[in-house]
Amino acid sequence: PYKGQKVAVVDDTCTTGGSLFHAIEAVEDEGCEVVKVLSIMDRRAGGSDELNRRGYDFQSLFVADDKGEIHITQIGSQ
């Protein structure tokens, strides 16, 4: 990425958000702006809440509930 570029950070799953936060840090260290954070699966283990709390626009395609059941999300309604 080039300095000043707008970037989306994508990962397969979001659990605690650790790998997403590492990727975000690397992108921001290069002078880019993270405009979207995406994952295929949100395991609802605190990571997505922390991303939102820090002001990142996070969305996932699927979410696991507390029973482990998988649900399709409506992008834009999270």
C-alpha cells in the first residue's frame, strides 16, 4: 500500500481480533487509512466489539451465536 491510501483489512475469522489488530497496525504504520475491517466469520468473542469501540467499521458475512449456530448477517446492519 502507498502512504495515504485507503485500505480494507480482511481476515477469515474474528475471535479476539488479535490478527486483525496486527494487520491494522501494519497498515497504519505505512501511513494508510483503514476504512473497513471485514471477516467471513465473527465468533462474537469480543474482537468485533473492540474493533467497533476503537472506531473501526467492522462487518462480517456470518456470525456465530452463543450456541455455536451460524447465521448470515445483513451487511450494513451491524
